[in-house]
Amino acid sequence: MRHLPEKKPNILAPLLAAVAFLLLPALLAFAQAGTVPTTLRSERAYADTKPQIEADLAAKGLALGSPVYLRLTKAPAQLTAYVQGTDGKYEAFRTGRSVRYRAD
């Protein structure tokens, strides 16, 4: 009696489907990467705070529009903004404590 060899499962199709599924959100996000939604309120807030932010950044040798790294720590509850300088290093720009709310 002759035995037929077992068929190996075709893994290529599910693998391609998984890759397409995982990459689709990234591709859609990349398509909108150059646009930042704004409102009249956000534009006013930006215009009102821009001169002071530029002055504060310039005092530390930094510039508005440079890449920013945000670090959020749990304990102590703080948010620190690091701004990239002209030398490529990130410098701490501002640190703020978060407000804790208690549900009573």
C-alpha cells in the first residue's frame, strides 16, 4: 500500500494577511501625518502663548519647532518636556506636577 506524503500547511497566505492587517493602521496614520487639526480656540491659544514660549526657549538656547520628548512619571506624578538643542541633545525645558483628583 502506498502512502501519500502529508501536505504542509500554506503559511504564506495567513502571514501576508496578518502583515497587511497590522500595517494598514500605520499606513492610514502616515497619510494624515502632515496635518494637525486646529480650532479657532487652539489657534488663539497658540498665538497668545507663542511669544512667551519662544522667549523661554531662547533663554535656554532652544528653539520653537524643535523635536520634543515628553516623560511622564507616576511617582512623583510629573510631566517633563525635553526639547532637542542644536547639538542634538535633549534638555529639560519644563516640569509640571499633575493634579490628583479623588473621587468622593
